[in-house]
Amino acid sequence: MANRPPLNHGDVRFRLRLDPQLGAGNFLHFAHATTSCKFEPRVHVSKGCSIQGRQVTALSVDELKCAADSYAVYYIEQGVQPLDPVAVYCTSGLHYLLHYAALTGIGAIPVLTNGAMPADIAASYFRRVGVVGVIGDSPRLHGLADQLRFGDLRFAADIDRFAGGDPGALPDWYPFRHGYDSPVMITHTSGTTGVPKAVLLQHGKWFHGIRQLLGLDRAEGSHRYLSALPASHNASVAYAMHAVLTGAELMFVHNREGAAVARAIEDFHPATVVSFPETWVALAETDLSRFDLSSVTTWINSGDAAHETHIRRLLAHGHHHRGAERVAGAQFVDGLGSSEMGHSSFRIVHTLHTDTYDRCVGIPQAWVEAAILDETGRMTPNGVVGRLGVRSPSITSGYWNDSLLTFKSQVNGYWLTGDVAYRDHFGCFYHLDRISDVIRTAQGPLYSLQTEELILKHQQDLADCTVFGFQGGTSEFDTAAAFVIARPGCKRDERQILETVNSVQAAKGRPALSLIRLADPSEIPVGVTGKVLKRCLRERLAHSAAVAIAS
């Protein structure tokens, strides 16, 4: 590889950390003013896209700012005002980043929306948020064609034909001066329980985790990132912010299938790869011996915690350092986070030499206070399962246009994450399930994520599995079921798997599963971020059970 421009000096990063004006809404302007390598390619894409009439695969910080300034002029000409929500609905990481910077530059609120969201759901989401404009690529605009008629909407534009305006026409107040609590993004949840929720992110609060990182010594792998996150997700934007401010290089991967990500790693030579659990599953089931992954020192998981079986397969690749010693096998940084948390709130590091799994997400970040709460909001003792609550400067202030849900999500000063967890006597937290996915069996609650972890650990011939409950017959309890996906070339018997799994469940004092079905991946419905839509599986099997009873 050719020599790369150095990262910004530690003194620059530390000064940025201490600047109270810097935040999520103006990071690009600060980076442009401080970076030592503003004219070198810094943000890359695995698939070229059209920016101001030319096809590009990478932009420098200077090019990012020039394009964002030009786009800001267009938005001002469209009458976009500070605090106006504007939707960005496409697939390109560069487009999301540029329009995010342009909109925040004038004090408007970007509503970055996953391009995989179906048009009818996107239209409903845009109405609820109250967007004044939609910027999208041709396929997405075509899907919205008959649905973009609501009171607040003023304009819609094709993102691939977006030329912008003359930066010389920018007003003298540009860039907009944000306050600590100024809204800078509305991001959406995965929609696993229905229409996605609109989460508010703010200039200072959301930036808190990045600010902490700027004050730390440079971590291994922090010079070159590959992001396989959905490009519209706030986690993807946050990694881009950090990379741009520190002078690191970043690539957005367009295709998140296993072989495509492995090929991108081989071509781009990243030190750190960041993604959601779905990509780790895909990579773990890819023949990685066909690819050169030697550059990887760190795998970083975001969102829900990853499963042990997938982590262990990835740890065999790459390398990391212990002091000056190069050690075979990369490290895997796991934890738990959500859009509402604003930043991953828990952290645990796995290597080939560690063995803390069973849904352990580690300890809270230094600026996070976490607790396990009962139904009344009181703290539970160690080892007792309850609702996970967090207090943190990065926590969202709530859901856009939904004060009822905002207040229901808080108790005694804690934000309720919607997760079921427990804490051990070492202070480590264990993530068992989403509250909405806990299965009410006659033997007591069965935690679907905990059970998936157990199945995959004891059934190495399985690539993945999904555990869920459904109402069958007239019982007041749920029927616990699992759809399992066999690894290629492995033939398994459903009854044998069920017996083996239930014997381990019984040994641990956990409820039994009633049904295991070998499934094809196409039978498992997933949301826009790749999470399994267990709600759809519950409805499907409940309907089948009702039909069987009726017949």
C-alpha cells in the first residue's frame, strides 16, 4: 500500500475535545479548519455515486465541505428554515453524510431514512415527522410518487441530479450556531414492533461519546475504518464524524453480504471494521480463507450484542497488539447500544484468549450509569432479571412528535431501553432479550436472545437461529418456537435438535422449547436494519395454529 497521510496530531484532537462549540451539527466545519490533510481522499465508498454531476468513489474533507456548502444554498433557496425536518431517502453513504452536513449547516434537521424502508412505511413516517422536503434517489422517489401529498411538504428532489447552488451566496450567519440541545438529526428505529419510531438526536448530547474519544490516546485500528453499517443510521454518521475529525480514512460499504464485505476488506485494507450483528453472521458463514483479512485489528459491533459462535469465527482472522507484540487474531469489541442511547453504552473486548460470553455486554462506559429496575422503578439485586435503565449525557431527549412514548420510556431519571437484563456481582451486565420478545411459557419466562445464544453454542452445525413465541390454541401461555438455519452441507434432524436444546435448557433451569423448524433464510423476515421481525413470525404461526384448529 502507498503511504497514507498521518492522522491529526493528538494536540489537535485534544483541543477539539475541549471546544464547547464543537458538536454533531458543525463537525465538518471544525474538521476543515483543523485537519492537516484536508485535500487528501478521506471518505470512500465501495460503489461510486454522482456528486454534483460527477461520479466519485472518494472525497477529501475540502471536497466534502465544498459540496455541503453548495447543497446548503439549494436548501435555503427552497425556503428551508432552521428546525425544518427534511428527509434524505437513498442508499449512498456519501449522499447521507453530505446532506446531513448541508442541512445541519443551516440549522435544519436531517431525517436520514434507510433506503430499504418500503415506500408506504416511509411516507407514513415522513407524515408523522412532518418533513418539509424529501431528497431521494430515483427508485425511492418513484415509490413515493403517489404518496407525497401532505400539508407540510414543499419540495422533492432527485439526489443524483442535485447540483446545489453557489457557495458564494451563503448568508453571513452560516454555519448555523447550535446550542447544546439543538436538534441535529431525526433517526428511526428498526421497526421490529411496527412503524419505526422517530428518535431525536442533539448537537451536544449525541456528540458526547465522540467528544470522550477525542480526549483518549489513539486506539489501535483508529486510522482506517470500514463501515458495513446501514449508511443512514446514526451510528454510521457518528463513525464518519469521528473519522473526519481525527483525519482517519473511512469506507462506506454498499453491499453488506458476507462475501462483498470480505472483498471490500481485502481491497481497502481497513484496520477496524464496524457493523451490526447481521453482518457478522454473514461473514461467519463465508469462506474467509479465500480473502486477505490480515489488515484487521478490531471488529466493532454496534446495536444488539453479537453471538459467541459468530464472534469466535471472526477472532481467528487478523491480528492485534499487546504492547509492542503482534498477536494473531483480531479483537472483537462488543456491547449494547441503540439510537436512543446516542452511543454504545456498554463495552466488552473479546480475543482468542478471553471467555466471557453468555450474552455479557460488559460494563457501562465511563460516562454511563446503568441499573436493573423492577416494574416499580426500584433497583433489583445482583443476579435478578429486570428492565435495563441508563443515565447518560448522550441519551436522547425523546421521540419526535410523541411525548407520551417519551415519558413512558423514563422512570426515576433512567431511560428504559426496552431490554431485559441482569447484572452480576462483578458489575457486568447481561442482555437477555427485548421486553417485547420475552416468551410467556407455562414454566416461566423464556428469553429469546439468551436461548438463541445457547442453541448456537451447542449446535455448531447451525448458521443462525431465531427464537420467538406465539399464541396457539386456547392456552393463555405462549408456544416457544425456533427457526434454525443449517450451515451449508450440514443435514440436521429437527427432533434431535429440540431434544438436545431442551436438555441443556432443563440443566440450566430454563423453560423448554415446544417447536424447532429447519428453515431457509428467505423464510425469516427482517427489518430495514437487518433485525429479525419476530412480530411477523408470531403472527404467521398464530394464524397457522388458528387455521389448524378451525379445520
